[in-house]
Amino acid sequence: VAILEKEPPPLSAIVPVELNRIVAKALRKNRDERYQTIKDLHLDLKALKQELELQVAVAAKVGQAAERPSRIQPARVSKQAKPLAIVLLYKRKAQPDEQLLRTLESHLTALGHDVFIDRHLKIGVEWAQAIESRIRSADAVVALLSDAAAGSEMLEYELETASDEWRAHGKPRILPVRIGSAKPLGGVAGAICERLNYCLWHGPEDNNATIGEIVSALTEPAKPKSAEILLEPVGGAVPPGSPFYIERATDAEFLQAIKASESIILIKGPRQMGKT
């Protein structure tokens, strides 16, 4: 009875954190929290195997890596780095999106960051408000963008929320990860992320490179948000104080005549011909 009612104890401390998570998930008492198919379990184990092999290869070349930094070298963060609030956005029940999601969650959490993932499957006003609140208060938003995710209304809503907050307050920083293909995305997700730098992920062999690029982006100082210049209304005269006003050589002569009260000049001509 004790075995059936209690969760299994964690594995040895020397066992990789990801393997501990995989075993714990496979042994969950709640059927809905366990792996639903053997394929899902196989994908996680395969990703872990490839990641460990990469780490062994990097460790074997540690001398060379010290002289020439490698993109696949596991990312590290200084202990003095400030923990950040990070939200991971993804399309639910999509593979390999969720596989990469778990990898990023594990590594970013291990680095001390506060990582939030929406795993709530119920839809309601309070649930939507909670997600929006987490996005607006986050320091960074990492969006996993596969072809399957491009049409997700929930993902588009979350990206729009992050983009609106960034335009208003300069954060959260949006960090897109393009999954499987470098071709541009369509829809709202593509419109928001096309102006941003992104990293490309094809499979588990890109895990360390992707994590390294994300961590590097998180540690870079945020660029100050440039002030938006409102466009002048179409038609009519452009005020001399407008940043869009083009000063002509004759402007100085007219200005001097006005200051000297020499005369009043009436200029006639078609619209948009430079009368002002």
C-alpha cells in the first residue's frame, strides 16, 4: 500500500537531473501525469543520451575549448548574475516543441532563473489573466516557433501580450527559437518575430548551442527602447517644428523678412509643392 500511495524516492545525487525527471514522470501515481506513449519516453531518453554524449565530447576537448570558445560548450552563468523571470511559450501537445521545452526548463531552472510554463489545460478568465500577468511581469519571453505552432491562437495571444508590454515599458525581451526550419513564419507570430534575431533548433544536437545563445542574450544589457516618432497626418502643411520638415535654402530669407517686418508674402500654388 505504501508503494502505491507514495511517490518514489529520488535517484542518487550523481544521476543527471534530467534522468531523475524522466524516471519520476514514468512512475507518477496519477495516470495523466505519466508518459502517455512509449514514443514520448523514447524521445526524452534519446535527447538525454545525445546531450550527455555532447558533454563528454566537450569535456575531452576542454583544453581546446579554453583557447577557442565552442558554440556547443555548455552555457554557464556567473553566480553574481541576477535571477530572471522567464516565460516559455509553446504550442501544447506538439513535438518536438515539448521536448525542447523540457530541456530549456531544466537548464534555465538549474541556472537559478524563475521559469514559468503554462501547463494548465482549462480555459477561463482567471487562467487567461494569470498567464497575461506572468508575461507582463517577466524579464524575458522565450517563444518556441515550429511550423505547427504558427497557427496557434493561444501562442499568438501570448506573443501579442509580450509585444504590447515591450512597446509600453521596454520589457519583456522576446527571444524566438525557430524549430525545424529557417523559413519565415506566417501570421501574427511571424509578424512579431520577423524583426528579431532568433536561434535555430533542428534537434537535440542543437541543445547546447541553443541554450548558450539564450543565456548569452539574457545576460546582455537590454538596449534602451527608442522613442517612437509619430507620423504627420497625410495632406496639408508640415509644421516647421516637425522632425519631418525639410528646410530649404529660401527658408532663411523668408524668416529674416518676417523678423524685419518687411512685408506679408502670399504664396499660391498646388498642394504639396513646397509652399510652406
